[in-house]
Amino acid sequence: QWHVSQAVIPTNDLRKQVHHYMGACSYTLTKPCNSSSDLPYFTVDTQNEHRGSNKKVSYIRAVVINVNGVTVILGKGRTVQVSMKQ
């Protein structure tokens, strides 16, 4: 388990490294490298924004998970939004 606040993301390869993403952009955290019939295509992205008026520091405003036409947004204040493509 890890929690997200500042735009510092741990790697998932057990090397105990982190990446710092201090821009107010969206970043892809993970997605499959190759298409596979065993695994549905998915993406996990972050939506970052600046912390107040300080343009040098940002934080992760939301984590966006897309899989099989379903989008789950984990937002500020523990809000969760779920939507499906029609």
C-alpha cells in the first residue's frame, strides 16, 4: 500500500526508487507494454496541479484508472467517480 499526495511516485520494480513529477500535467503511471489476450488493456494516469500559488511544487489531484470502457477517478478528499462508455 502507498498513498499519493505530492507528485512523487515509487517505482513498481522493487528498486525502491521514486520519480518526481512537479508539473501541472497528466502523467501515465502504468499501462501494458504489449497487447495480450490474458490481460485487458488498461491505463493508470495522474492529474497533477500546482500547490496553491507555488509553481515549483505540484501534487496529484486525481488518479484515473481506465479498463474495459470503465473509468474510475480517485480524487481529492477521497472522492470516487465511476463512468462507463455507452
